Amino acid sequence: MSEEFNPDLVSVIDENGVEHVFEELDRIETDTAKYVALLPVYDEAEEILDDDGELIILKVGEECGETYLYPIEDDTEFEKVGQVFEKRLFDN
């Protein structure tokens, strides 16, 4: 029997109005915030070759019932969250 793999895709519109699609690899919640780990999804194979393969970690926020993803501005917070995601991904 074959199983169909359907990754969780997230569409993000940047400040310039350009849409970017990501695969959500993981999400975590701390006492103070929620975070997601994303990988870019590409339409063209050439775009994959240009990618450095870096995991994108963003903070999840809500305003007026809408969900937004924000860059993590604090270096210490980013390092802590990044280490948690890294450990979880390597454990899987």
C-alpha cells in the first residue's frame, strides 16, 4: 500500500507583496511565544540549486484574528529557539 505525503504548506506574502511558499517542518510553543521552522518550496529546479538549504525560523503572532509570521529580532531568543528546532529535527 502506498501512502501519499502531503506536507504542510505555508504561503507568506512579504512586505513587497510577493508570495513565498514554505513547507512547515515543525512548530513549538514556549510559555511566551509560538515559533515555526520552514523550508522554501520552489516551482523550478534551478531555484533549488540556488538555495543554501537554511532552515527559516519565524515567530508566530496574531493581530485582529489574523496570523502573522515575524523574524526573531533578539539574537539570544533566536539561538535558543534554533537549538530546540535543531535537536527536534535531528531526533526525528
